[in-house]
Amino acid sequence: MNERFFSLLAMDGVHMGVPAARAVAELADKYSAKRVALVASKTLSRKTDEVSAIAAALGDKFVGTFDETVEHVPRASVIEATKFLRDSTADLVFTIGGGTPIDTMKVSLQCLAANVTSADEIDRVMVVTKPDGTRIMPDIPTPPLRQIAVPTTLSGAEFSDLAGCVNTETKIKHMHTGRFIGPMNVVLDPRITLHTPDNLWLSTGVRALDHAVETICSSAPEPMADGCALHAIRLLGKSLRRNVEAADDLQARLDSQIAVWLACMGLNRVPYGASHGTGHQLGAVAGVPHGLTSCVMLPHVMRYNEPATAEKQAWIADALGFDGSAADAIAHLIADLGQPTRLRDVGVREDQLDQIAEGSMQNNWVQANPVPVNTPAKLRAILDAAY
């Protein structure tokens, strides 16, 4: 009998179907916040009235909005966001948008806690992965405030205490984690997601599938995470196709959001695999959004891992109602959603593949892949298949 421990997120609750502005005002009151900052995606902030409506609902508690977050979370943008929080003297922050603003806030909260003021100092708060896969966790004080997330994509950043941050000099994405950097509440309001471009919504939905698949196929699985991930796959298989048929079906959009919550039960709780690990470097080197990295890489990594995960992959195919391999089931769903399936189709150049393979070897999820990927050549073979 193995002794082990499964930790839950430091989260107070998930609010489903509640209008965002109302939920934000109620939560600010619940936590007796006096100075509330907003961090939002630039498009949502500047091209819709959603963020201004939330600011209005906060009344005199509102102290300002930061909407300069940058995709893939480069260090310079984290420092700018940290300065905004420090200058605002906020005691609570609501993050509105996708994985970019939510992950930016996770790293910014670490920077506040550790008094990091420059990009170079972010080394002090990142996770270091040793060549044998061991993770060295930084010792960081508790952040002075928490974030509450109002997500607008299906990336799942709102349901984790893990973030990636890119060192633009080395073009390597490093991991950051901490007990209190993830959201302490999540507001799932499908109405606000109607502004999200269809391709972004659907591709991040595949990212949610990636979370669920690599949870189930993990080299160190957990039954709680497995159960949630299987139901997430069932929900996503139905709701994502409905999202294509009727993008304004709010219940289907909420079902997709709830599936993300379930799919993320294993995120940073069980080791993922090479789909996620190479996805980080595809973003850092070639600027590919995480949703699209999952669309392209997941079926190929599943086929590579099939010798070690055949039973688990049969569960996945069954959850999708597919009579065939799980990798084919996922590939068919991705095609049905109209998403790209090759690296060349998402802007990756063939001459970048070696750099992506080399950089990915430092990723702890690549190192934890169910079928070992212990040389750049092995990873390059997977990338070639996906190219």
C-alpha cells in the first residue's frame, strides 16, 4: 500500500452562472475589501463595456485597471503589473480574461511577496527543475493580497496555483507555483465569454481536454483527479460541439466552463506529459498560443504514450463515445471544431524544432512523460510527426 497526499487548491468557491458585475461587488463586500484593482485583457477592457461595468459595480472601492498583460507572460510585463499593484495599494484584485492576465497575476503576487522589482530578480521566485526531474521550490512569503478570477477562455488558469513566465532572453518558459497565488474564488459567467473569439474559445477548450487526458495518463495518477477528468471529457465532447453549432447557447458555454474546473483537478497535483511540456516551449520560441499547442501536439503525444497508457486511453475513447483509439477520437474532435492539426499551420518553422526540443528537455512534465522522452532526438521525432 502506497502512502501519498493529494492537496486541494486554496480556493473558497466557484460561482456558476452569476453575472460577473454582481458577483464581483458581492465578493468585494464579503472579504471587506476597501481598495479593489482590476486586471484585464486589453481587448476586453478597451473594446467592450464589461470591465467598466465591473468597475462601476465596485463603486468607491475601485482603484484602477491594468490592461497591459502580454501573451505568454514575459517577465517585463509581470514587473509592470507588479508595479501597478504596489502603487495602487490594493487589498484585492479581480482578474478578468484568459490565462494571460490570470497567470500574470500569479507571478506578480509572488513578486510582491518577495519584493521583486526587476525582471532579473524573477529567478528568485521560479521553480528550478534539476536534470533528474527534481523540482526545487522557492521559499516565498505569503502574498499580501489574493486574486479572484472571472475567466473568459477555457484555458484553466483560474483553477491552478501554477503559472508559466517567459525569460525572453533565453526563450525558456519557467514555472511558478505557490499556495496562495491562484484565485481564491472563480466566477463562471458565460455571458462575458460571448466576446471571446470563437477560435480562441474552442482551441482553449482543447487545452482543457489536454488537461484531462494528461491527468488520466499521468505517470503518477490520482483517483480523485481521474474521476473528475473523465467527466470533464464527457462534458467537453458534447459542449464544445454545441458551442460550434450555437455559440450563444449560454448553458453549453457554462457546461464547457464547468468541464474546465473538473479537467484541472490534477493540474499541479499530478505530473503531466510531453503535450503540456512541449507546449510551453512552442509558446516561448514560436509564440504559439497554448490552446493551439494542444490542438497540434496532443494526439501525437497520446500515440507515443499508448504502449504505457493503453487501458487509460480506452477510458478516454469510451468517454467520447468513440469506437477506436483515443488519439483518433481526440483528433476527430479537434477537426470537428475546425482547429489546426499541424505545427506548420500554427506558424512554427522547421528550423525552430531543434531549439524547441532542446528547451523542452528542461521541462519537468516532459521529464515525467509516461513513455520516457529522455533525449532531444526522441522529442524531435514527436515534433516531426506533428509538423
